[in-house]
Amino acid sequence: MDESALILIGREALLLMVLASAPPLLASLVAGALFSTLQAITSVQESTLAVVPKLIAAILSLVVAGPWIGAQLGRFTSELFKMLPGVGR
């Protein structure tokens, strides 16, 4: 296996990491912005109130996007296992 193949695998792993973490991060970002705006409008300055909606949004996004994330991780893993015999060469 040459250096270009290793760089390609590393690049694909980093891209997969970004894509797999995007749904919960974006859902938490949107929920946090909405509840921060709601807190500013109502003048409620309790910082712990925004944590629960962010957590619920992240969990729901993982439930919705979980099958897709699992499929992508499975595809990447199977491609790595296919390349495994060529590592020693």
C-alpha cells in the first residue's frame, strides 16, 4: 500500500467524522439559539434551561440520522477490511 492510498483513507476518515457528527451538532446549535432567544425575550437568565432542549435535540437527531451514520461507518469499515491484505506489501 503506497502513501497516496493511506492519505486517501485518512482524508475519507476525517470527512466521515465530520459528516457523522454534523446532525447532533447542528441540532444542538439550532435548539440552543432558539432557547437563548426565548430566554432573552422572556428575561429568564437561567443557564441550565438551555441544556435540556439541546440534549433532546441531539438525541432526536441521532435517532433520525442514526441509520445513515451506521451505514456510512459500516461502508467505511468494510472498505478498510478489503484493503487490509495489501497493507504488508
